[in-house]
Amino acid sequence: MKIGMLTGGGDCPGLNPAIRGAVLRLLDYGDEIIGFTQGWKGLVEGNTEPLTLERVEGIIDQGGTILRSSRTNPFAEGKEKQLQAVLENIKKFELDALIALGGEDTLGVASKLYHRHGVKTVGVPKTMDNDLDKTDYTFGFDSAASVALDALDRLRDTARSHDRIIVVEIMGRHAGWVALWSGIAGGADYVFIPEVEVDLDACCEHLKKIYARGKTYGLVAVSEGCEIPGAQASENAPLDAFGHPQLGDIGIGPAIAKEIERRTGFPTRDVVLGHTVRGGSPTLFDRILGTRVGIKAAEMVHQGAFGQMVAQQGTEIVGVPIEEAVKQWKLVPRALYDEFLTTFNK
Ligand code: F6P
């Protein structure tokens, strides 16, 4: 078979292990694999790179994606020509199937191509945000949370030396998994996530309480997707091709730091980790998960499991309809957040 492969949306560690896993398994079937560069843009423009054994064998430890990425959306309003080009290129390159590695947006395109145009697609979920439904984990999350954890550990040292609060803003657009997991593991004193309304009173009361019992510094983790109602306007942020606001510039971390200092009088600094958490070598967990889902995607192509994405459920790697996975976000359950915060609240 002739199989196309592309990576779309924000990159994350684990993409290269997944590409490698899929290519190695497809080679067992004697397939030819064509990589399309920069996500759907590569399929629109017909930009390719052959994915051979030699190309993928040494990439398991590399962050990012060798295929490069973009947020091109051929189903965006007014982009009918792009969609036409995608369909023409699928014919021109004689693709028997297409493996799309991406988050909700990229997989949404793969699902529409299958249901509306009969393109034989298989999805591989990736997102450092870990907010894609129907899969327990996506690769990229463990690596990103590990980078955030390392940053929190470093910032604790300097916060303690200077008797300061440090507010750390961490990527996470709709879901607070990365901020919550790294915040818990990094011993943060308070964590804000997008699923729960920002309660500055509660945070400041808690910080005053820990100072009153003798602690002289504090760490606060905040997801970039949080908003202080009225104080910070996400509606003014620029939008990407899928209509999502670009959040880094809104500055929730700095806004919270300013409020904490104003309300408590404790010297406070802020650090925005931004894209740093998306870089670096994939962790062991993400290398294994990436490899397993890549292999499974190749097998699903040969089983004819189209319109489906690979998912981790428990310890199994299974196929689920993409449509089901992109219907809603996998958010942090309120009870889980409350459970952790209650434990911190000493
Ligand atoms: O891929 C998800 C994500 O990392 C979000 O956490 C973040 O808001 C967004 O991507 C940033 O997008 P970009 O790389 O386009 O600035």
C-alpha cells in the first residue's frame, strides 16, 4: 500500500517515536510511506518527504516532529480551494490511506475527510494538554508536565532564597492537566486550572495562612487557559485557523501575580513557561506510548479501521471512532481538583 502521514497542530515530544513506530510496522507490510510536511499544509501544497527506515531509525529521542507542523485547516470557512487541493493530492499521490497525527483539530479534519469524502484516514492522538477524550493519555503530556515540574523545582529554590511567591504560568488551553499534575508533583501551594473559576480570595487566604505558620515563600501554578473575569480579555487575543485564541499573550500568570502581591503584600514574581514545555526529548512514558500507538495505527490501516483513532484505555491500545473523541474535551474532574486542594490546605 501507499500510505500518507502528517503531523498537525502544536508539536509535542512523542511525535517522532509515533512516526517511527508506524513506519517500522508499515514496512513489515511492504508499504511505501510518504510524509507530508507541515500538517494539512503539506497535503494542500503537495510537499512531501519519503519516510524510510533510514529516516526514522534514529529519531526516537528527538522532540518535535521531523515532518514539521502547522495549524492549517482545510475545512475553515473560505478555504474550499485548500480542501479541493487536499482531495486532488490524495489522488495524485495514489494514497491508499492516510495516518494523521494530531489533536482535536487535526483529527477533526481526518474524521471529516473520511465521513464526507471517503478518504481512508486513521488518527493518532497527540496533545501535551492531555485533553483529548476517549484515550486515557496522549503522548506529549508526560514530557510537558515533566518539564513544568523541573521548572517548579528550580523556582522553589529561588523563591525560598528570596522569601517570595512565584506564580508559574503553564500551557493548557481548555484543560488543566499539565498545571495540576506538575503543581501537585512540584509541591505548589495553589493551582489554578481553566475548569474551575479563578478564586483569588481563596488563593490569597491560603498564602497568608502558610506565611502565618512560618513558611516564607510560595509556589502557585496556573494554566494559561484560566481567566480572571473582567480583568483579562481573551476575546482580544488573535485567533488561529481553528478559531482558538493564542493565549500566551493574555498574561494570566502576570495578572495573578500582580493581584497576589497587591492583596497579600508578599513580594511576588511571575514566570511564563510558554512553549518551553513543548520542547526536549520525550520521556520514557511518551516514547513507549508513541511507539505503541504508531504501531497500532499501522495495523489499523491494514485492518481497514478507517475513521478511527488509536487510544490508550487502561493498558490496552485500541481503536475508537474519531467522531466520538472530538465531541468533547477530557477535562479535569472537579472532585479530583478539590481533593488535591483540600490536602494542600494546611
Ligand atoms: O497544542 C496545545 C497547545 O500547546 C496549548 O496548550 C497552547 O495554548 C497552544 O498549543 C499554543 O499554540 P501555538 O503553538 O500555536 O502558539
